[in-house]
Amino acid sequence: MQLSFASEEILEIVQSKITRGHTDAKISGIAGLESAHDGDLSFLGNLKYRSQVPGTKASFVLVPEDFEGEPGDNQLYALVSNPSAALGQICSRIEQQLWPKPSPGVNASAVVGKGAEIAATATIGPQCVVESGAVIGENVHLQAQVFVGRNARVGSESWLMPGVVVGAECEIGSRVRLHSGVVIGSDGFGYEFVDGRHEKVPQVGSILIEDDVEIGANSTIDRARFSRTIIGEGTKIDNMVQIAHNVIIGKHCILCAQVGISGSAVLEDYVILGGQAGVAGHIKLGKGVKSGGRAGITSDVEAGAFVNGYPAIPYMQERRIQVLQRKLPELFKRVAALEESD
């Protein structure tokens, strides 16, 4: 990664109005506070690392607006409301330099079906397949080996990375980012046990991915048995997440790695699920529900609740139980001693 930013450029990107100190160094890298050297940019994104700021060798440091302290020689502090978000703005600029979008057009090795509509500003990469009736919107970027099925739609400014599959009849909104290996529209896991056999139930519904959704590598979203599986606007999904048929996920939810959501579950807006959490089918998680990692959620959860454990219970109750469990061996010894004394 080759970077070269003057401090004035960075201040313009993050819109910092208040600074302390000065640096003539060109910013050529990004590093943590302890590992940074001259020419690096660093940031205080978590207050538990506050004590590392005075000793950092970074030339440019993003700090909160209420930060107290003075920079060293040839060092600049930029005061911003959210250092982590400010770093994100800088990384966005870097990303544009590292992975510039290629010129619009359809690669000669791509296969485009009859009646497919591809916007003139879209980019269709090597060995992509766009089946008949599919619609590819303005400024869409399909990287290598992306498959877009029959009558599927991909909205404007969306970016589908190598190996993404979008099944037939599925709809992708605008500014959606699908990482490598994502599968949208795999069959829902539906069977009926008939006469001693598992008979497949056809999954004839579709999927709607609303605007500004991002889905991590190798995550899978099953098409509905009927109607639609829905992922709401602004929701962010980590790697290796499984979402089953007819699930409805609200707006601006966060699903961390290896979360699994069973069929017909409903997550209202702003739900956050920790890594490896599991959600049973046909239940509802209210607005703003949070769960710890590996929680097993087996029944409805009211809006705003914070749950953990298996089966999931209120977070603080689960923490108290964990503390008490560690005391059980000693408690059993005491009970055994009392019984012997009798």
C-alpha cells in the first residue's frame, strides 16, 4: 500500500477545524498508536488506549474533541468528533486509489443472455454470466465470475465481488456491496416427511436486498418458500452468516460472523447479534435488541433488550449465573462437609 498525503489533505478529508501542533511529514502509512513511526497516521478510537497517545511516534494523530494533551515535535493532533469514523473517511479515499473502478463495458469473456439490460455505465468483468431478463443498473461493478440469474435486478452503484451469485428473480438495491462468495437466492431448506421420505418443498419465492446493505464473504441468504426474504436498508452482515427462507431483517441491523437465523424469523430495526448467535424460526426480535456472542435465542425478545447465553436470558442475569457457576465446586464441598458433620 503506497500512500502519500500532506497533513492539509487529511484535514480537508476529515473536516477537522481544531488542531494542535504541526508536521511537515508526508503521511505514508496507517498504524496503531504503539507501533506507529514517523510518517504514519494513527488514531485514538478507544479511550482505553488514551495512555498510549503521549508516547506515539505517529506524525499525525486523530483524537477526540475533548482530548487533553499536547503533541511532540513535528507532530499534529487533529481533533474530531469520532476518530474511528474520521479514519474511515481517509480509508475510503485510499480505497478509491487502490482499487479504481475499471472503464464501463462488458468483458469479451462475459456471457449476457437475450433481453438482459445493462446500463452503459456498468462494468461487467471477466467470465461473468448475466442471464436473460436481468437488469444491471447505472455504475454497477460486477467483478470476475459473478452470476446474475434470470430476471434478477442489481441497483445502481452496487459492487459485486468475485464469485458472487445472485439467483433468479432476486432484487439487489442501490449501493449494495456483496463480498466474494456471497450467495443470494439459494433454495430455502424446506422438506416434508411423507411416506418415510424427505420430500423437497419447492422454494418459489424471491429475495429483496434493500439499499446500502453490505454482506460479508461466503454468507448465504435463502430465497423464500413463497413471497420474499428481506434484508432491510443499511443492514451490515459479516462473513459466513446463514439467513434462512422467509426471514425479514429490518433496517440498520448488524449480524456478526457465523450468525444463523432460522426460517420466518423477524428482526426489527437496529438489532445487533454477536458472533455465532443463533435465532430460532418463527420468532420476533424487537427494535434495538442486542445479543452476546453464541447466544441461543429461542423465543420472542422485547424491544431494547440485551440478552446472552443459551437459552438467551437478560444479559446481567446471565452474567450473575456465570459468576455463581464458578462458585459451585466450593459450594458442593461446603454442603458435603455439612452433611458429614450431621
